[in-house]
Amino acid sequence: MVWLIWLVISLVLSFFLVGRKGWLRFWPVGLVALAVVYILDSTLIRLGAFAYHYGLPELGGLPLLYFLSAMPNGVTIARFYPPRHWLRLPYVLVLAAVLLLVEWLMSITGNFRHLRWSLGQSLGLNVVGLVLVFWLGEWLGVLNGDGTEPRRFPLIESNRFLSPTARSTFRKAAGRFSSISTTGLKAPSKKPVSGAAHSSSRTDIVSL
């Protein structure tokens, strides 16, 4: 039940703070966050560092609802990624402390248990995970850190192994998807038929 509450809180905060446009821009960072959480946590669970409880069904030892909450949380933290370099380390440390507080609350409620682990190690793990998420977000071109709109999927657009035709096709498809996502599908406009066209068509019919 507690993991369901955590997922709902994460989704509500994400949609409220980020919005639809933010989700369209930062959803790749959410997928990165899912991958990072799964790789780090499942590895440490197998090593016997800590364990989750009351989270059936499980995915590699992680409660499924907790794992899914990484997606909206990743989008939210990407939305507020500082454009100035000197603010990024404090931002990472603050987020790591918030995650540590959540972990402590889960520990005292019996939903998370340290086996061969400590809160200090968790703080370091949080910092490593956040750095990986932001670094991969920049690598993908979603986070550019200068406050401007990033290029869409620059790794594919600048890939030397792809032919110019393939890159052009991808750019057109991405642009079409972006326009549909932001503006929606529009019905084609009907052009009015001029009176001259009507009269000419009638004359042709009569002549037949």
C-alpha cells in the first residue's frame, strides 16, 4: 500500500510541476531513471546490501510500484535541472538528501531494511545515481543545461554510420511526431469553390 501511495504522489507532483509540454520534452530522462534505479538497486539486492518489503509483485527484488515511480520522478528532476554549472552539485546533494529522507521513512515503517548497508552509503548511492541520470540526459541531448531548447536526438542526427537519407527520414518523422504531440491533429481545411468554377461545371454538364 505504501508503494502505491508513493507512486501516486510522484505522478501527481510530476504532472503538476512539469506539465504536458515538460513530459513531451523530458520523458527520455524518465526512462533513463528507470534503467539506473533497476541496475543499481537490483545489483545491491543480489549482493545482500538491503531488501524491500511489502511490494508484491517484485521485479529483481524491487517492488514494481516503487520501480515505476522512478519514471515520473526522473521527469520532475530533469525539469528543474539547473542551467548554471555551479548550481548542479548543490542540486544533486539536495535531491540525494530528499531521497535519503524517504528511505529513512520507509525504513521506520518496515518497508525497507538495511542488511549490510547504512544511511551514509545510501547517500553516496543517491549521488551516484543522480549523476548518472543527469549525465545520460545530457548525452542524449535532452538536458543541455543552458536554458535553451535542446536538439531532438542529436546522437541519431549526427550519427556517421547512418546515411543522409536515413537521418533526413528520422528528422521528418520526429518533426511530424512533435507537431502532432504539441498541436494535435487538425482536419484539412476545405477550400471554397468560386462562383466561376460552379458556373463552368454547370455549363459542361448542360453541354453533355
